[in-house]
Amino acid sequence: EKLTYITRPDRAQAPVLLGPVTVRPIRNKAELQAYFRLRYRVYRVMGYLEPRVESASSEMEIDSCDTHALHVGAFVRDGAGEKLVGTTRVVSLEALDDRYEAWTRSLARTDPVLNTRLDMYDPMGLPIFQSMKLNEKISEVLTQDCNCGELSRVIVTEDYRGQGLSELLVWFAVLQAVNKGVGQLLLECLPVHERLYRKFGFTAMQGM
């Protein structure tokens, strides 16, 4: 399953042709639950889940940053409703939408494993600050009083990969972040995905 997912998709062989798609912020708790479950399903396949999270009975992937993030979904028509087929988020030092904290805490409260993870949020840092040891960047952000953000969790469900959805998700999330006052956006990615992010002005940090 993992090899299937990480192999570069062939646009011509896509199992489902992409019809009209809407990329927008998550609007309610039910959509946020579907969003966390899509992240869990794909991250389980990729082997990214911690063992405790993989065993979570709710089958949601939630971490402490989700209370402080803007959550974006890609939706396609599904009968009279919509189906979620892609996700991304922007975590920032300053909350971008207060509704997400209440919804995330309400969903995590139903799962003892996830509920304990929400108390691990560090208000002075982003995940990339710790994982990439960006001490100089932390100092720069604090001294310049800049609302810095991190783009992450760019996921497209298997049947809709290879049709440009990840580009739409990134484009929309970047615009939303800028409109909400985020001055700098950082991200981590695999080398195979660098080309996607360079299209939107991201550049490699020196020495990283």
C-alpha cells in the first residue's frame, strides 16, 4: 500500500476522473472529523503514525498543533453532498481561526490517546523548529515579532492523485495564510515533492 501511494501517479491512469472540485476551509466539526480520519488512513499506510496513535479507537490523526491551525479540505460532489478527497493545514504562532480549537478538543475528548496529545502544544514554536533544529529562525521570528507559519499535512486520497489537487490545496492554503497575516511560511518535504513547492515560491533553506 505504501509503495502504491508514494509512486508518482500517472495522470492518464487515474481511477477516478476529477470533476468539479472545491477547495475551502473546513466549515464544521463533522467535516473536521472526516478530515482527521482521512489523515489517519493515509498516514497509517505511509507508516507515519506513532504506535499509540495508530491504536487510537477513533481512527483520527490529531496532534497538539491542530488547535492552532487553519484546516483546508478539497471536496468533490458526491450525490447531493460532498466528499473530502484532500487535506492540508497551516499551523501558526498566532491562532488563525478560533473555531478549530473548540472542534478539535471536542473530537479528541472522545479518545483517551488523542486527548493527552493536545496538552503538548508549544506556543513558542512550530514542529519544524524542533525537527530541523532551527534555533536561528526561532530567534529571528521572536525578535522581528513575525507571525510565522508552517504548511503541513498535504494529503490527497489515492483515487484522486495525479490530477493537480495538491497544487490547488497548497495554492489556497498559502493565500489564506497571507490574508490572515502570516509573514513567513515554512515546510518540510521529501525531495520528490520539492518541485511542487518551488512553484509557489518556497526555496531550500541554506544548510538544510
